[in-house]
Amino acid sequence: MKNILLSTLFGATSLLFAPRTAAAQQTQEPASATKPGSAVERDLRRFSDWVSEKVTRAEEGARREWPSVMADYDRQSARLDRATDSLSVQSRREYAAQKARYQTWSAEQQRLDSTARQPETVAQVQGRLLGENVNIKRVRATELPDLYARLLETTRDQRRRWTAAEWSEASAVLTRLNARYEEVRTQLPTEERLRVRSWQAEFRTLEKARDVKEIIDNR
């Protein structure tokens, strides 16, 4: 009888402590799981923030810093690639998504950079300086004053940033306008012709002022 009571007591005690033991086993993290505050997880968070900051930047600024951006990416991704096995499954998915996001943005930036390096055509230069695509050789006399006004407005706004090549492009556009003006000027009233003459003179004055400044700066 005594043995039966002891067996019964032992069995009840085992049942009492079994749930606690199982619960403890369930809450214990696998040895391979990465803690949220680990160094590699912090590296991943920094990388994700870095990618987000780059892909939301203005295109022009990104292209200017392109070499350093690529170097930063290579450095950060190489460090994370070496520690990928230490990341959790969720973190590995996050890392793969951020890399894909960067690669898509990088490909687009390289395409834009390649396009920007291609020389502009005559039509593209005229469109940029006049605000519209137009065949100057065929414009009507009444359209010329507005085209002169647009060229002068662009010149006033941008001349301080223009290179010698950009001044040459603007001067070439003015020359084409002048050639068309000489063909059709008799169709314009005197007031419009005076306005055109004043714009022609203003452009040449600004152009000469730029030449004088360049000479002084190079002394």
C-alpha cells in the first residue's frame, strides 16, 4: 500500500511541473536566432535607412555623388553579405528587398547619367533657351518678338551659371533669330522692330560683360 501511495504522489508531482517545463522550452529562443539589438541587425537598419535616403534624393544631386554612393553601397553590402547567416529569416528577407530596391534605383540613375552625357542637338538647345521647340527659319514675323523676349529672359536668369559653351549656344540661337528677322522685319510695325533691336543690343551687352569679367578673372 505504501508503494502504491508513493507512486501516485510521484505521478501527480510530474504532471504538476510538466506544463511549466514545456512552456519554458517554448519560450527559449533557438541558439541560431539573432537578437534585435545585435551588431548585424544594427548594420541592417543603417543600410535600410541609407537606401531610403538615397532613392528619395534629387536625381541631379545623386549623379554628382555617384562614385561615393557606389563605394558606400559596396562597403555596407559586403559587410552584411558576410554576416547573412547571422540574420533572422525576416531580416534576410528585409536585406534582399533593400538590395533589390537599391539596384532598381541604381540602374535608373545610370541610365539618366548616360543620357545627360549625350550632347544636345540644335533643336534641344533651342527648346531649352526659348521654352519651346520651334523651326526659326519658318516662324512668322509676329512670332519673333516673343522668341527674342524668351531668349533674353533665359539669358538674364541663367547667364551667371553659363559656361563658354553655353554662351556660344545662346549666341547661335540669337544669330538664327536675327537671320529670320532680317527676312521678315518689314512685316513688323516700327514699335516691334525697336523692341527687337533693344533685345539684340542687350544680349550682346551681356555677352561682352561676360567676356570682360573672364579677362579680369584670368589676370
